[in-house]
Amino acid sequence: MAQDSGTVKISGRQAMQILGGYTGHQLLEQVIIVIPVVAYLVFVQLVLLRWTLEHAMLISAGIALVILGLMFFMEGVKVALLPLGEVIGRILPQRKKMGSVLVFSFLIGLLAAYGEPVIGSLQIAGAGVDPQKAPLLYTLLQGRPLLLVGCVTVGVGIAFVIGMLRYVKGWSIKPFVLSLVAIASALSVLAIQNEATAEAMGLAWDTGAVIAGPVSTPLVLALGMGIYQISGRANTGLAGFGSVGLMSLFPIVLVLILLFACSAFLDVESIAAAGGAASHAQVQSLGTLAVDSVLNAARAILPILFFLWLSLRLWLKESEEGIPLSHFALAMAFAVIGLFMFNYGLSIGLSELGNQVGHRLPHTFHPPDESLYGGFFGKLVVVLFGGILGYGATLAEPAFNTLGQQVEDVTQGAFKKWLFGQAVALGVGIGAALGMASLVFGWSLIALLLPPYALLFVLTLLSDEKYNSIAWDGGAVTTGPVTVPLKIAIGIALSHATGFAEGFGVLALASAYPVMNILLLGLYVRHREHTKEALTP
């Protein structure tokens, strides 16, 4: 009897079982990401800080929305953004001249950075900056925020261009990383010579830490994979690696330059004074937050997906590749709805929880006579809290877990996923703890930033291309959409209690030490391999 070999018929019940199993698996992944961080913060608030949890029902609803939103968003990215990026990366160099390829890459970088949901966390944090104490910082975050957003997006656009050239030409990442680190360090040393620029230096470094998020990171990796496949270098172990790290370094340099330009050409004191006089305590309604979340989600997803789709169909004249229109529309809806749910849940749930912990945390040491644990010991409690939060939250970040498996694959098991995970998470924990220490003890941020980056300069010189690419990417993906708003909220609250700083720079420190750990492990792996070869007869 003849049978249709191209079609497999399943009943409605079987379809629901398959869909239910898949959905349950995806939902569990997001629960594993979010719940440990939430449980830790609740434990700290109730037990360590000895305080009640306000608006518990609203926070619970928000956390549920964060979990569901991440599930829908990641599915939309997987079905629409990644296939489109890989297909375009594969056919673009074949059909267009290099000039057109580079212009396209720059535009993609602009749209990807503009749509990153995590960069909005920096602007939200700007509402907590004292305009009288830090006028330049307030100007960039509240008075003239488009200057900051424009600088960061241009930096990512340049990074996409350099990344595309690296993929096509096979260039090493080393000269770019060394140059950017040296320039950023030199500009930072100059910045601390002036009070106005010194106050905003931490913000410049934090922009590099937050920009490698759930929109730009998978896109640059997908484009790189497509180009490497067509170039025949996909089996070198470097496909897609390195450009995420560059994407986190270019914005730092440009924003540092912006600090000097604003200080020289803008009357930041007047802007800050006007903003401070016009601002007043205002609690947004749930409806207003919902509308803002919808608009932010649409702004993040629709431009980049429409641009990719139209480029593939109209500019590259490719009608068969990619994904069907119906699948694309469904995936786009998933991404927008998911990001809306995530943003809204973040506003009413996770950020609210972080704000409560952050505002209560200074009571561990301040004021000393009335603190929970005494001045010095209370500060140590805060430092330990930051280290544990950095370590645990990093292990839960989705982009980080994906990269860990890729690292194990491309190193053929020499660098295990668990080893990579522990190296990065411990690095984030160390960096986050030092960032908290800078806030509560008043340590100089530049004194904490420059030594690890000076060591990173040397380690990058000594390391192989593979581990340089892996390490700088590993540092870039440690700060994701779950942890960024938490760390910023806590940092701002601590800064207000101590008066030492404005709460920025913690994210940058949390990104430096993972790079260091990976490079050190890479040198160890290389030494072990060379020793093994020497002993082999």
C-alpha cells in the first residue's frame, strides 16, 4: 500500500502533548534563570535585613510576567532573529560589494543597540541621580539622554562594521582589543583630573557592560556564523566569537569622549538645575507602565526585524531562504509580546524588589550607632551580598549559558562548560564585591578599574586568538536583562547612603574579572597541552 512519505499525521491530542512538553521545557528554563535570584533577594530582605516585603502580591505577579516574557521573547529570537541573521550573513558577502556590506552592518548595529532593553535601565537609574551633586551625570541620563543613546548606538554600529571585516578578512581580535583598552584607560585617567568628568566616568564603563544584551548578542553571533560558513572557516573554532567583546568596548571609548565634549560645550549646571527644579516625586500608574512597556518592546523588536526581513527580500532578492512569512509574523509577535511582558514585569516586580533591598541595605552599616551590624562589619555584609549576587545571577543568565556550551564545543572539550561557567561567575562575583566595596568604603573607582585592565592588556598579548575571543565575549555577556536593573538599583541606593559615588562602575568591574579568569585558564590549558606534547615520545 502506497503511503505519503512526506507527511506524518498526528492527532490533536498528540499535538497538544508535544506542544505542552516543549512549552513546559522552555518555561522551566526561565524559572531556573529568575527564581534563584528572586529567592536570594527575598531571603536577604526578610532574614539578613530584618524587614518586611512590601507589595508582595504585585511583586509576585511581576516576577511571573518576567518568566513568561523571557520564554516568549527567547522563542521569538530563536525562530526569527537568529535564522534571518545567519541567512543574511551567508549570502550578503556573495551578492554585494564590501562598501554595501559595511554600510548594512553599521545600520544593523545602530538598530540592535537602539533596541536593547537593558540600556533603558541606565536611563531609569538617572532618576535617582542628584542633579546638584552630579550635574554632568544627570545631564547625560535625564537632561540630554539622546546624546548618551546616540553615542552608544554609534559605538555598536562601528563594532558591527569591524566585526564584519574580521569575519570576511580573518583579522585577529588582539590589535582592536589592545587599542581600545589603552585608549579607554588613558581617557579615564584624564577624566579623573576634572571633577565634572570624574563623576560620570563609571557610567561610561557601565555602558559597555550593558549593551551586549538579548537583541544585539544573538544577532552578531548569527551574522558571524553565516559569514564563517560561506568563507570555509566555520571549523576553526572561532565562528562568531570576539565581536561581542568588541561591541562592549567601543561604546566605552565614545562615551568617555562624550564626557569631555559635554563638559566643554554644554552648561551642564544649568541643565541639571532646571531638571532638578522641574522634577518631583511621581509614582507612575500601572496603566502608564503598561503603555510604556508596550512602546519600548515595539521600539526594540519591530525596527530590527522589519529591516532584516526587507533587506533579505527586497535588497538581497532572496525569496526562498529564511523562514516563511507566517512563521516570521508569529515569531515577531512572540518577541514583542514577550519583551512587553518582561519590561512590565521588571517594572512592577523585579526592579521593585531590587529597590526595596537596595534602600534597606545601607541600614546594615549606616548610621553606625543605629545600624544592624555595626559600621565596619555591616559594610562587609554588603560586600559579601554583592559577591554572592554577582556569582549566582551570572550562572542564570541565558546568553551566558548559551556561550558556555559553544565554548566547550569549539575547544573540543578542552574548556568544559562547567569550568567556563565557574571561571566567569567567580570573576563576576569578585568584580561585584569590589564594586560594592568602592561604594561603601569610598574606594576610588579608577584605582579598582585600571589594575585589572592593565593585567588584561598583558594577558591578551600573551594569549592565543581563540581564548582572547572567548574571554572578551565571556566578559560581555555577564550582564543581562535580569541582573542589570538589580545591580543599578542597589548601587544607586548605596551611593545615596554613603555619599561617596553615584552608584555606577559596579557593572564594569563585574565584567573585567571574568575576562581575566578565562585568559588565565586559557594560558593554563595551553601550557598543559604543550607539556603533554613534550612528554609524548
